[in-house]
Amino acid sequence: MASTHDLVILGGGSGGYAAALRASQLGLTVALVEKGKLGGTCLHSGCIPTKALLHAAEVADAARKAETFGVQASLAGIDMKAVNAFKSGVVDRLYKGLHGLIKSAGITLVEGEGKLVATHADGGGTIEVDDEQYTGRNIVLATGSYARTPRDLDCGDRVLTSDEVLEMTDVPSSVVIIGGSVIGVEFASVWNSFGTDVTIIEALPTLVPLEDPALSKQLERAFRKRKIAFKPRTKVTGVEQTDSRVTVWLEGGDTIEADLVLVAVGRSPRSEGLGFEEAGIATDRGWVLTNERLATNVQGVFAVGDLVPGLQLAHRGFAHGIFVAEEIAGMNPRPVLDTGIPRVTYCEPELASVGVTEPQASEKYGDNNVEVVEYSLGGNGKSQILQTAGTVKMVREKDGPIVGVHMIGSRLGEQVGEAALIVHRAMLPDDVSFIHAHPTQNESLGEAALVLAGKPLHSHL
């Protein structure tokens, strides 16, 4: 006998558990199927543990630079056992809290590997877990993604993805990172702060190639200053590993030797073998295709998070999950658009952005219909105290609203909330000219808007 619920959700990561919690709040009955641990990639092998490592790296840098601020301190070394204990403690506390939320919400948590075994003519379908069936009037697919590796590259003891790297018990002396996007530059930042010799290999012309060119250039400048090596426009042709070393072969015949190789070339959707295609769900190279309301081509079946083409971010998954729950409840919520989703890369310095880049704005509005300002953090008092360089860049349609905000500098990820509000609400520069507290890094957004409005205070037009 199959138990029946208003929603059966396959996957308990960011998108899945957000859908479950919101649906429960709306009075819907929910079954949530998860084969691993609640919280998925973000909580256990992504956002949270990597940011814990990045904070440990920030503390190491602070100790190393303490004399700059008149504080007598020194860095004796990195105790990875203690670092991992700190990281695990953060994850465990959040995991226990999430378990408590799910339990108190009355959600049926099904532990085991689920598979979509049927869809129904009147909507929804059936998920099977260990020979038990759970029928949903609506099905939500939220199976997430996994670390991608090139087909011709075998991982092993010395060639790792971001999943295995998080379990390391020692600090390597040298690392080659294949891939210079978010995951690659974040781990490069951690290892450099821990004292590792790091080289990034990126096939595209710049690091973080999806960001505004101004941010890519400044990150590269900062990495050079930190002595993080990187090779853009470079392809890896092979990797050889022995018991003690790894040799990376580059296009053109050059080689690099290191203790470890991190493969950070992106993430792929986790959909293979889960019954999606057999049930008639439209896919493209593993991605589940949906309309803007996150509905698949099969009635009553939705998909959320990393499974859907677009930005692979936990907060996108949260937003998708909430949206789908409200959609099923008949609330007609506003669609989640990737252009309005804030993005943060937590290396040092941090990158934070929302909306379109300058090249994207030029393509959309025309070269002569775009106005841009770059406000240097050199004029920001708090940034000077923090000893960080950087920029706040704003992009607007000529005589129109601000359509993109792009920032680089220590801790600027904390300012992306206001940036998202500016873009989401289509604010004009004058709309951002409200009073910002001084001295804060937050006031750099107000200063940039003043420049864009033609009335700069601490900078020149």
C-alpha cells in the first residue's frame, strides 16, 4: 500500500527541505525522501564546511599580519585536526537544528534511496524507497548535483574533488587546482592562507569568468599579491599520480608537480538512474527542464535547485523550494529569476554581485545606453581600517534603474543584501542616496550611487 501526501519530495537538500517546511506551514501533508543526511551538499560538503575553512584561513591571516595593527602575535602552524573539529561542530549544530525543524513540522522523513517509479494522469506520481511507495498529488524533484570530473581523469589518493578535500587531515605543501571559478578560487584562498603553494589552471581567459571583468581583473591582482599562481587560457591534457606526487600535463607540453590536485570544474545534475526519463520527464544532459514556474512537462511534477539549469547556489534552492510549495498551495507566487539572485565568492578578497555585468548590459541595452561607476574602497574609512583594497561597481541603464552591482573586497559579501534590494526593486541612483552609517563598508554602496547620480561626495566624476 502506498501512503499518499500532498507533496512527496525527492531530496533533502536546500531546495527539498525548504519546500517541505514551507508546504507544512501552509497546511499541506509532506513526505521528504533523503538517502544521505538532511541538508544535502550545502550543509555537509559545500557552503557551510568550506566557509568554516575560509574563516579559519582568515584567522590564520590575521595572526600572520597582527603586527600591522600593533598586536604582538605569531602563527605557530595549522592544526588540521582542530580545524576539522571546528568545521564539524558548526555542521553538526546546524544539522541537529534542521532535524528538529523537520520533526516539529510534522513532515514524514523517509530515509533511503528513492526513485520516481510512476507519474499519474491526474497529476503527481509515486516515489519508491526500499520497496515502500509514497504517492504524491505533487512530486518535487530536488536531487541536487555532484562534483564533476572530466571523463579522461581518474580521481585517486592525490587527485580529489571538493568532497574529498574536506576530509583532509594534513596541509599539503603544494596543490594544483584545475578550474578557476568559485570552488577553485575559494580553496586556493584557504590553502594559501594555510601556507600551501597553489597554482590554478583555468581554460578560459580569466579567473571567475562569469563575474564582471572588473572583478576578475582585481581578483587576479590580489592573487598575484598573495603569491597564488594562476594560468588562464591553459588546458590540462593529462594527470599522472604516484604514491608521493602528482604531475599535471598542460597543453604545449609544460608540466607542474604537486602533492595534490583538486578538480574544480563545476557540478553536474544528480538525475541518472532515478527514473526521471522513464517517467517521461524532459531532460537535457541530465538537467531537468522546467518552465519559469518550475513545472516540468509532466503535470504535478516540479523540479528545484541544482537540478534545474542556472545558478547553482543554495539560496536559489531555498527560493525554489518556497516558490514551489506556495505554487502548489495556489498562492501564485512571483517567479524566481536568476538575474535577481545575489552571488558571493568567499575567497580573500570576497566577490559579491547581483544583476547583469557591464558586458551583459551593453548587449541588452546597447553600448551607448549603459552608465557605469567604479567606486574605490580607498575612499571608504572602514575598508582602510580593515586594510582591504577593492571596488563597488554599479551598472545602470542610461537614465534608468541600477541593473547590476559588483563588489570586491574583504567582507563585502555581507553587503550583497542591499545590492540585491537595489537591483530587485529597480532603484534609481537617487533612491540609494539614503543615509548609510559611517564608518561602515555599507556606505560604499551609497557613495557609488551618489557618483552615479552625478553628485559625488568623496570621489570625483
